[in-house]
Amino acid sequence: MSRMTYIAGNWKMNLLPDQGEVLVSELVGSLKNKKDLEVIVIPTTGLIPFAVDWTSNSSIQVGAQNCSDMLSGAYTGETSPGLLKILGCTYCLAGHSERRVLYGETNEFVGRKAQTLLTLNITPIVCVGESLEEREGNQHLDKISEQIRTTYDQIEKEKWGDLIFAYEPIWAIGTGKTATPEQADEIHLHIRREIENVAGKLVASSISILYGGSAKPSNAKELLSQENIDGLLVGGASLNAEDFGKMISAF
Ligand code: PGA
């Protein structure tokens, strides 16, 4: 894969079909003349077939928020990555902090999930980031390095360049607090260097690294103008067509 710009909207457990349909139809209008940009909507699992239908006449791609690390079997309540593929997902989040913190997903598990997705040619968007305590304790860089290294431990070498990373400081998610563009850019550079240490320069230079954590219309342009920020993973602001449309226009 080559490095490019992404604006992805993580709807989390929000929106019912009628609301999602209105949102997507409004978004389609924001996409004109945005050829070098990939826009992704990431609805809750049950909405995926609807979202694939709503986006079918546009360039908007559909991603999933989560899936199993296994292809099939006795895993009650899990979603098969093979099903995501058949439904039309081209991307899937792996290791969003809400999955790590609320559902105990470990670095190793996230890496296995990324590997399973890659076997199906679904691009994992692997989320990494630190808590406030870790940042205040100056442990944030080590934490992020460990998340990256353990992910790569689980992934076969030929696929090392086929992921996307998202830096999502946990203290900035849904809190209204955004990392400053400089703070974010510094961590993105650290992430790229860590990828380079593990997977080499070629892989590191081809990977897109998105920023997530209270990204909104008022900071999108500045975040996107940073050298090491390749796109945005947007939560709250992606639920509003006008706001998300403005963020698309900021590119
Ligand atoms: P937020 O969420 O934009 O609402 O902070 C981002 C995310 O969790 O991906």
C-alpha cells in the first residue's frame, strides 16, 4: 500500500438506519473533487449492509469497528471477518482503545486480529495510544512502541506494509481535548520510526498514520497539514454531516 490521506468516521454504537442513510446521502455531496482522499464510514456491525448500499454510487468506503481474530467457529456473539468481507468492508478497526480498555483486548490479540484481516485483504486500522496517567508518567512512547512491536510480531512479513495505524491518545477521545498538532505530529514521527525499527524504511515510508481524538472542523486543517499526519479517525464529529463534510473539505 502507499501512503495516502484518509478521513474515517467511527460511528461507534450510534445511529439507526434512517439516521445513517440521511448522513451518508449528505456526505456524498461533500466528496466532489476529492480524488486523492479516501473517505471511510465505520458503522456498527448491523448497519454495515445498509451502509454498503447507501455508499454504492459513491467513492465512500465502508469499514467495520471490530471482528473476531478467528475465521469461524464456536465464538458466540463474535463477527466473522469473512462475513465482513462478503458484506463489502474494505477496512476494519483493530484495537480501538474502547475495545482495549472496556473489553480487555491485549496487544497480542489485536495483532492476531490484524493478521486475520490481512489474510482476507481487509485493511486493519490498528489503533495505538496512551492514557493520561501514562503520558503524565512519561511512559507514552514506550507504551506505543510496545503496541506496534507486538502487532508486528503477529503479522507475516509480506503483509507488514498493508496496515494503517491510528494514533488515538485515550485522554483525547470523546473528551473535547485534542492533542495539539505539534504533540500529535511528534508521536506520529515516533510511530513511523518504530515501524522503521521493526519493519524497515520501505514499509515505514508507505504506511499511513491517522490521528484520532476530538478531531473536529476547527482543528482538522491544522492536524492534516502536519508532515506525519496522514488523515483523521473521527468519532463524535463524524455523526454530523455538516461537521464531517467540513473535515473532508479541510483536505
Ligand atoms: P472522538 O473519537 O473523535 O469522539 O474523540 C475518536 C475515536 O474514538 O475514534
